[in-house]
Amino acid sequence: MAAPEVGVFLPTMTEHGEALPDVAAAARHAEALGLESVWAVDQLVGGTGVPLLESTVALTAAAAVTSRVRLGFGVYVLPLRPAVWTAKQVASLQRVSGDRVLLGVGVGGDRHAASWAAAGVPSRERGRRTDAALAVLPDLIAGRPAEVDGGKVRLAPGAVVPPVIVGGMAPAALARAAAHGDGWFAMPVPDARLAEDTARLAELAAARGRPAPEVTGTVLASIEGDPARPDREGLVRRLTDPDGMFGMPGAAVDAVVTGGPAALAERVDAVHRAGARRVVLSVAAGDWYRQTELLAEAVALL
């Protein structure tokens, strides 16, 4: 079995009161370390309003200072924007980056309720809006005529349609990935659950006469070997703060990798064996640059 591709989430959001890091410098650092991809969280209002850069802008900054690393949305909340604007931005990013975009998309989470109100989008319509957008995005991005709200739209210039990676763990998300996705973006779950869902996804795609979407798995970690890493109490406080970046339930903290690079390599390999072709690290706490260096050490052990 070939080793997985490994990427990392860029530091595009912070806790209240913390300064946002230089996203361009972070992208250069990840590319220099040999990582396959860098990813940006997407949301309009993150949780209760944590500082958060807009994902397309962050990835454009990353594209401007790199030449190889792929640029992933992890994941873009489709129903918050009109599909035509999404297509225009994605096609433009494909053009300026040299076709390096990985278009992760999803319906958005319940934790970010303020986003729906701010955008004037009823959250109950998010599934329908996402399906409608997915039906026209490939044509819009490619510069082909597409029917949008009863009228024909053709955007120019067109671009190579990036891989569409549908995110979410609900049955509806799996069905959406089988119908529209080149890939599926999975949240951190037990390996048995990931393997089961990967098999189900392949079945759903085969029933539609489509190839099985490639799986992108995720790992949350705070790796040993970083002086800025908090102790266990500090890590729990950071991850469970309802007004913070993560807002996780206390029980979920046990799934965070807190050992050294060898422990992280073992976790990445387990996610890979459960079905993921790519694994993306989200840094839970510590110095992002040092944590990414430790991730590169873990990758070398795979």
C-alpha cells in the first residue's frame, strides 16, 4: 500500500485576542517541508466570532508564494454564497495557482448559526442549496453554459474543474459525495467508522455508475517536541471553550494525538488503512510552524 498524501490546515483562525499568523509565510513553510497540500477552514462567522480569514483570500495568498503545494478548501460552505460567485472565484484561483485547487465543499455546521443570519440564508435550505450548486458548478467553472435560476449563465475565462471533495459524515453527505464528488472529506472518527463509511460510499457510487470517490481523512494533534504546546489541562481548556476555535465536547479531546512524531505517524497510517488516500492535520495547540515541522518528521516515518 502506497503511503498517503499528507497536508495541513493553515493557521487562518485564532482564539479571541490572539494575532493571526502570516498565512503566506505558513504556506511557504509547508511547501518547503514537502507536504502535499495546505487547507483553509471556511465560514462567515466562526462560532461566536473568533478571528477567521476568508478561505478564498487565504488560499490566494498561499498560491502567490508557492509553486507546488495543492490548495484545499476544508470545506467551503456552498449554501452561504451564490453558485455563480463561487464558480467565478474558484475558476480564478485555479488560473492564478496553476490548477492546484482542491475544492472541498459542504453544507456547513450547526455551531456557526450566526453565519446563516449574517448571510440572510435560511439554514433549513442548506441541503437543497448545496445540491443545486453542485449540479451547476462544473459547467460554470469550466466556462460552459449552465442554467441558473431559470436563465443561462456562462462565465469567462473558464478553468480546469478542480477535484470536488464533498465533506460531511451524515448519510446525506455520503449520498452527495457519491453523486457529485471526486472525493469525500471525512471528519476525525474511529477507524472502524471510517472504513465502514468508505465502503458504503463505494457502494453508493457504483450504484450510480461512478468510480468510488477518494477519501481525505483528518487528524487533530498537538505534537510533543514543541515548547509552546500547552499541558493537558490547557489543551482541554482550549479545545472545549464554547467561545473558542473548536468548541469540542470534552469526550472528544481523547481523540487528539498528543504524542511525538512516531505516535502521529501511527495515527496517520491507521486513517490511511481505514480508507483515506490523503490525511490532513489540524493543529490543536502549540506553535503552528514547529507543529508542522513535527508533522514532516512523522511523514518521514510512514
